[in-house]
Amino acid sequence: MIQEGNLVLRPVEEADIPLVARWMNNVHVSHWMDYDAPVSEAEVRTDIRRARAEGVALVIEVDKVPVGRIGLNQLRPRDRRASTYMYIGEDTYRGRGYGSKAMQLLLNYAFEVKNLRLVELWALAHNEAALANYKKVGFREDARLRARSFHGRHAIDGGEPGYVDTVIMSITDEEFRALVGG
């Protein structure tokens, strides 16, 4: 468990699976992610098993209320790197800074406890709020893969179905330490 104030990152539990499925099927989450919704609870269970096997799968809690998911995957000890993912699944908690704070806590864990050198992420380029959030906590854009993922789009942003770019971002332990004064 990782905690700072009222924000806690704790391991995903079996009892969380219906909640995680609900979050992943929420159009305000799935629209911005690169997976096909709807997802079943069985698919979530498989995803969590995989996430645990290759990294750390966590739930974000605020005041003991589960609000989202975060973690490290594709952990490569030899290279001292991992990938990360994060989303706020509860609509009323989105846009309130919890994602940034959760990512800062996870990065601190990644660099201080897991002794990683680099954490990377992949995000859909039209997810401008997430990209701004990642930049806020110190991620830098490394590359843009043009028209990499087909996205059905939704009325949520008025976009038409089509291919969207993917942005690859990363942060090093030195960059993170410089940001947090460590």
C-alpha cells in the first residue's frame, strides 16, 4: 500500500473486479483508452492477472473510496524500466487532481522502491487532458506513432471514427527527482 494523506494506492483485490469492469465500460474512460469496450468481468480478471504477473496492479482510493486504477506493467528489471497506466473511473472524482497525485505517488514508488531508471506510457493523442496531466508530473513526449489505432469515437468529443495517433512519453528517475526536489 502506498499512501499520502487521503489518497491510497492499494493492490487490486478480487472484490474490485466488478467495479473495474464498470469503470472500463464507462464511456468517459473507454473513449480515451486503446481497448475495445465493452469488457467482461472475465476479461478484467485476466487483465489483472497479467498486470500482477508483469508488474504492479493498484486501485486508487480517496478517503477509502475506490475511484480508479493505476499500475506498472511490462516491468524489465534488467533495463530498470516499466510502463504505466492510469485512469479515474468515478466521474465525480475526475478533473480534481487525484490522477496527478496518484501518478506522483506511483513514480516515487517506481524510482525509490523498485529502483527503476525509466517509466514510460502510451496514450491516444486526442486525450489532451491525460497528456497535460502526464506533462504536469514530468513526463516528456518521446515519439508520436501516426494513425496507429483505430478509434470508433463517440459523441463525447464529436469526432468521426478513424485512426488516431499514439503518443509515447517517459520520465527518468533523475527527471523525477529534480521535479520533487530529491
